[in-house]
Amino acid sequence: MTSRRSFLKWSALVAGATALGGGGLLLSRYPGGGAPVGGGLAGAAGAGSGAAAAGSRIFRTANTPECLHCAMLAHVKDGRLVKVTGDPDFNVLACARGISRIRQLYSPHRLKYPMRRAGRRGEDRWERITWDEALDTIAERYRRILEEDGNQAFLAMGGTGNWSTLSTGVRGLYSAFWNRFGGATPIISQLCCASVSSGFNAIFGGGRSEFRDEWVHSRFFLAWGNNPAVSNQGYMKNLFDAREEHGARLVTIDPRLSETAALSDRWIQIRPGTDAAFALGMVKVLLDEELFDAEYVRRHTNAPFLVRLGERGYDLPEASRGWPVGGESLPVDLRDLRLLTNGGSGPGSFVVWDERSGRPVAADTPGAQAALRGSYTIDGVRYQPVFEWMRAIAARYTPEVVHRITGAPADSVAAVTREYASVRPAAIIQNMAGAQRTDHGTLTVIGHLYLASLTGNVGLLGGGVNDNGGYLSEGGTVNPPVPLQRNPRIEGIPATKLGEYLVERKPHPIRALHVAGTGVLTQYPNTRKIIEGLDNLDLMVVQDIFMTTTARYADFVLPVTTLFETRNLLAGIRSRYIQLMEQAIEPLF
């Protein structure tokens, strides 16, 4: 049986590849490639950057922070990494940020040994200690806190500095460690993609989006509130290929003239945070000018499903005439809408109005023509299709109203909508970027999904709404590296209120904070409040490559390996690939 001390030591050494992470490949295709897992297979490398320099060996690895997870080749000579290049056989080439990891590997600023705080928090005074002393002390203090206050007294924060499976990646070893520890106080939601997750869950019932590899098939691009020319450099070639081969057009909606906007056929400038209003204005144009795909909407959305508001229903056609203009609150609560069902299961349990028979039928009735418009009285109760409610809401966003809210020219809404609806496949690129990181971010994402659904672009190669790499509709990345256990539920801390909760000891006092692969003081809001809250801790441990701002406030700092110094697995949703990574060199420290 593994003791807690030995498990903690193993975790610190293996799971602690925080800021860069990773290595380990079963079979190598490259000359002299090492295979620390499965034996290695020497083969002919591709020409150019993939070819091994004289006297060197090539090891395949990948860039593990939360970016594009590009494959890279590590060139090693006499046990020293001499060059990093992009893998020419991967679907994208690594950018300068990826191949510059060699500078981090040999940086003079790397942490080289465990250290214990010797002054006040943040004073940056340290004493060097041995690994045994560090791990024994941390394990003993964790044991005492666990016995006195239980698992809720721990807060474990692992971030996007390393998404490899043997580190802080999604379902990675870091998460598995804390699961087997018995759990810890969780962080609720995210700062990066909460709106994306909420929007996709609301419309699709899960996290699913199209992938950037499909851009080469697109005929139209709507870059909405993000800048793929900078943040998706590796995949911009697909967009340029589509423009060259298919004449695809690019429209950018952005408050500023970004690099992508400068390359666009049209740039629409709007006020920050008003994207949802612009999207609803586009929905209005689609519906008013009947630019939507009615057959797709009937077959693949809930638009024809009958709903009611209140016990006896609602006179939507008449009442909606008096609704306030867009941007003002509705006089009804849409959460009170109720679907009409027939008590069955599956799609057949929902009811639509059949225009052919003039009566309500199950949604999957063969030969039925589901109505999208109208108001129908059934057993004395008034119902409308979901489509009618969407139309009534969008009707409030006239070109003049959209102009007043967004600042965009009044005629720009109709112009971009007609262009978007005139050709398929058409892709909306939002990539978890600025448009969804606002007060109305979830509504913005829902607006994007409305546009794609109404035009039949969902599930269409080269169409849809593109999140940052795309999510699969089933499951996560890979199974956890160790069997997980079911732990008692612990109330969490909202990501946006970390400092406030630490200071006020909500929802319960946090005594130990363990940080790996994230910069708590640089990535979470209200830094001063967080620093104040750190004074309430009994113990703070940080695992990192460098003495970061966050590490300076820790009680113990533990150095970790880079992606070149360990075997690993990268199963990243940002690239769609499961990549085995080779260890290129022995750990330096």
C-alpha cells in the first residue's frame, strides 16, 4: 500500500510538470528517436525541419499549455537539447511560442530545489531545503489539517499551464491525486469559457462545436469578438486556403481594428459587450426575409414544439406588439414557458401543430408538416411554436435599435446577415474570446448558435460555431490515469470571488492552498483581495518552473520538470489528437 508521504512525493515529481509539462511516445518515427515507453522505431524523417541534424536524435513531444497543443520535435545532441522545431507531419506547425520552450528549459531563472519561506508572505525571502524535508513537512501539515477540519479545508488549484495527462490537464493526475486524497474545495465555473459552456449546454445539451481543421471547407467566415490571426496562427492557413480555393469571404465583428479585422472583407465595429443585441438583430433579418432553412429547422430543432405561458396560455401575437424595444426587460419571464407533451418518451413525446391535418400530433409523426408560426388553442389553452416566441423576441431588435445599442451602422446588420445566409457552409469563429467574456456572454453564444441552427450550418462540414478547437459531444479527453473514488460533496468557491471568499472564510475556512500550473495572483480578479485572503491560510504550496508572483506568497515552493524532461500523454481538446510524448533529456534539477 502506498503511504501518503510516498504518494505525495510521487505526485510532486510526476504530476508537477506545471507550467510546461510533458513527454513519452510509444513508437518513434524519427532517426534515433528514443522510446522510453515501448522500445522505439527508427524511421525516415520528413524533409526540412523534421530532419535530424548530424549527430543528433529527434524526440517527438507537444506543447502542453492550453493553446493549440502543437506537435514539436526536440533535437538532442550529446544529451543536450539544441533545437526545437514544429512537426511537419502534424496538421499545424508550432508557432514561435512553442519552439521557444527551449529557452525556458535552460533559463537561469528556473527553480532548482525546494524552498521554504523565511520571511513574510510576498517578501521573497527563502531558505533551501531537501526534497525529503519539504515533502515530509507538507505531508505532516496536510495530515494535521485533514484530521482537524477535513477535506473542505483544502483548496487545490490547477490551471492551464500544463494540460498533459500526467499533470494538471483535464482529468489529469493532479485531479486524480486530490480525488484519492478525499477531495478538496472546488472552484466553481471558470474565468475563460463559462459563457461558452453555458451557451452550448443550453442549446445543444452539451459541449460540442465544430473544429478548426474544417475551415478549409468553409465558404464564409464570421470572426466574432476574437482575433484568430493572432490567437489561432496555426490554423489561419486553413482560412486563407478557403479564401484562395473557394473565394470564401471573411467578416469580423470587433470593437477594435484587430489583425484579423485588417485582413477582412468587412469590419463591423461595435461597442464592447453589445454582441448579443447584434446577434438578435441578425436573427430578426433571417426571419423577416425568410433567409432561414425551414426544413432544417423543422427536422433538427425544437422550433416547432408547442409551448404555453401560464395555465391558460398567452396571446403572443397581440401582447408582443406592446413589448418594449430591444435592450429593455421583457414583461414576461421566459422561464415560465412550458412544453406540451403527450406523456411519451424521446422526440415523440413533444407535440407540434400539423399544418396538413390541422391538429396537434407527436413531433415524429410520419408525413406531418410541423407549423413554425401561428397560435393554436388546444383544450381551451393557447399554445404557440417555440419559433413564434423567438420571432417575437427578435422583432424588438430593429436596425435602429441595434444601432443605438451597438453603435454599428444600421444597415450593417442586414448586410452581414444576407451574406452569411447566402452561402453554405458558413462558420462563426468565436473561440472563447472577448465577445463571450462579458455580462451578456452566454446570450451572445446562444445568439451564435441560433444563427447557425436557423441556417442549417450545425453539423455541416465547414459550418457551425467554432469554439477554441472544438469539443466532442461524448465524454472527456481520456479516462483518468488512476481509478477515481466517490467523495462527499464540498461546497465550492466562485472563480470570480476567490479573494472575497478567502477573506470572509466562505463557505468555510480554507487552511491549505495547493497551486500547480496556474498563476492565482495574475489570472484571478481582485488581486489585492486575494493577497489579503492568503493571510488566513495555515499553509500554501506552489509547484512551478519559475518563482512566479503567486509562488512568492507561498510557504513552500517545489520545482518541476518541463515538457522535455518527462514522459507524458497529451489528450487535448484543443487539437483533437491524443499525443504520446517522448522524454528528450534527463531532468536538469
